[in-house]
Amino acid sequence: KPSYPLAQFVEWGYRPSGAADEHDLATLIELEGEQGPEFWLGFHNFYVISRYNHSALYSLAVHQLSEALAAGVEKEKGP
């Protein structure tokens, strides 16, 4: 469950890759990647998805699928 503001994670040395408000609550998720540990920040929507299925990998797959779908829609729209 997200419990610290994003600004706290930045203070601890984590750098978010996307845009988010520094006051948004987040939680740190550690996953094993191909190159070793990966650290992800999960926000409220990530928490909501994980309530359905408690696996962080499931929630990450949902996130990555939504990103791919959004990229496909933008690609079809064109400039």
C-alpha cells in the first residue's frame, strides 16, 4: 500500500522515470529483472490492481500491457 510521498523516495535517492506529483503516495517494489534487481514505485492504481491479485508481477504486467496499448493507439493516430 502506498505510504510515503514521492518526495521522500527522491530524498532517499530514487528517481521516478515518469511524471508524478511529489505529494503522491507511493511504495517501493523490488523485482528480479534480467540484469538483477529492479526497483519500481507503485502508486494508488498499482495498489488497486494488486488488491485483485497480490502478485507484484501481475500488477506490473497489467501496467506494461496498458502502456503497450496506449502506444499502439497513439501510433495509429499519427502526428
